Amino acid sequence: MSLYEEGHTIAGWTGVAVATVGSAVAGAGVCASSAPTLVGGLVLVAVSALVTWALHLTGWGKPPGIRPRSQWSMRVRDEQARYGHPGCLGCRMAGRGRTAVAVVPQGVRVEPLPVPAAD
């Protein structure tokens, strides 16, 4: 089994399934020359992106890269999702993983904030 497991998540598979149904509906709309069916299919494709994003933010999507063996299964939820994944556009769009930049006068000592430990 690969160390990376790219896309093998509940969020990934659900998004692909919804997008596949949307593409089939849009294709049927093209074949039938039906504008409402075509638009409905395209709306389903857009909804698939939102469903995937929502599942990713709730921990059912995992970040790219090497993960420990305990995180390989699709049935394992990513507990770090609530803090945001580094370099993840979806997490940044949700406001997760951002760090505040403060201007501190020279000579003032600043203590870093504690970061929650991973279980």
C-alpha cells in the first residue's frame, strides 16, 4: 500500500460520485436538447465541489503527503482538520491554518501561543 494514499478518502470518493452523476445528467441534457436537465447536471457538478469541501473540513478528507500507517484507512477521520492543513487551499478558504502577523516594538518579549498536541 502506498504511503501517500492520494484521494482515497470519504470526501474524495463522495465528491467523485456526485460529480459523475452530475456529468451523466448534463450529458443526458445535451442528448435530449433539454436546457433544464443540462443546467441541473451542471449544478450537481458544482454541488460536488461543495460536498467534497465540507467533508474535507469535517475531517473526512486528508492532506496530501506521507501519512502514518494509522491514517491509511478511509474510515479514519483526520483530527488535525480543525486546525487546517499546511498549504491546503480548502482550509485557507475556510479560514483555518492562518497565522496572525503582529507588529511588535523592538525589545518587547513575545511568548508563542501553545499549539494543541496531536493525539
